[in-house]
Amino acid sequence: ELKVEQNPLFLSMQEGKNYTIYCNYSTTSDRLYWYRQDPGKSLESLFVLLSNGAVKQEGRLMASLDTKARLSTLHITAAVHDLSATYFCAVDMTNTGNQFYFGTGTSLTVIP
Amino acid sequence: GAGVSQSPSNKVTEKGKDVELRCDPISGHTALYWYRQSLGQGLEFLIYFQGNSAPDKSGLPSDRFSAERTGGSVSTLTIQRTQQEDSAVYLCASSKAGGWSSSLYNEQFFGPGTRLTVL
């Protein structure tokens, strides 16, 4: 069974600091997605990573994918309070007839 | 609106009652997905539709859960004889195409969810 693990599960960081969230998955996939969820809200697509070595950046967030290591990272640069949310990675297994497998989520709180 | 819509936004029901949750996907999206999210948890896949057919029902937790999709558009998730453990937020998502046909089209767009509370 595919497992998608994120760490840390909870992250509290000060504004201006850098940090990385990790997403490890247990089987081969070349496609991985990152989503953001604000409290009481639905999921918003952040990044679509479609191949080994893919890197995407948007503002203070940068996502990368290493399919050989089965690892994706979401790096936060100079965090601001508005980034406080829960971040989910999702592994696309549609090539096996299965669907998306979501990680457990990382709850990020940025302290002013 | 251009996004995925769901109704109702909140539903409170008594144990043993049946409930129906509705999802309107983005126009033109052929794939539709249902997920369940319990408080503070990740997403649990329930069922996937490609057009009107459901090639993957593997996530439905019991035979009390069923879903249908008509006209390749609106989908209804039905929970019969609700139990307290069914309480959760039910999220619907759609994408242009399911399967491995085109990578970008697998990007899923989520609706606001229906918060179900079973008393």
C-alpha cells in the first residue's frame, strides 16, 4: 500500500525564518502536487511537479521533486504570517489505475 | 461561477437518517472525485468518476455509501443509515481528465466541502 508521509506534522516558526517541509512516498511516481488549506476552507492548488528534478517557485514558496529519492520538498523563505495554513502533498498514482494519495498534512503557524 | 460547488455547506442529521451531498464540477471537467476529511486529518479518497462511470470505488468505507453521476456533470454522494463516525467534511474535486492521459489535466480543483455532523 502506498504511504505518503509528511514531516513535520506541526511547524511553528517566526516571521523571517526559512524552513522546509518534506514529503516522502513509498512507491514510484513522477507526479506530485502541493496544496494549501486554510482553516475551515477547501484545498487550493499550489504546485504541480511532473518530472524528476522539477522545481517550481511562487513568492516565498519553492517546491521540488526527486523521484529517485521519492521525496518532494516545500521550502519556505522568509516566512510571513499569511503563510500560516496546512500544506498537503499528493502523489499521483493514476498510471496504476489508482488515484491521488494525500499526505497527512503539515500545519504551519508563522508567529509575528 | 467557475469553480467546483457543493451543497449543502453544512448538514446536521440524526443517527440512522440518510443524507445526500451534491457536487457540481467545473464545466468541461470529465473526472470527479469525492474525499472525506475528518477533523485535523488528511484526505481519505472515496470514489472517482470518469464521465458517468466509476472505475474506482475502492475508497467507499461501507455499503452504506454510494455515489452517482449523471450527464457527466453533477454527482451525488449518498450515505444511508448515518453513523456518528460518518461526521466529517466531504470534499469534491474535479479535473479535466482522469487517468494518465495528460499530466496537467490531473490537477484537481476542490470545492468548499460539506460539513456533515451526525448526532
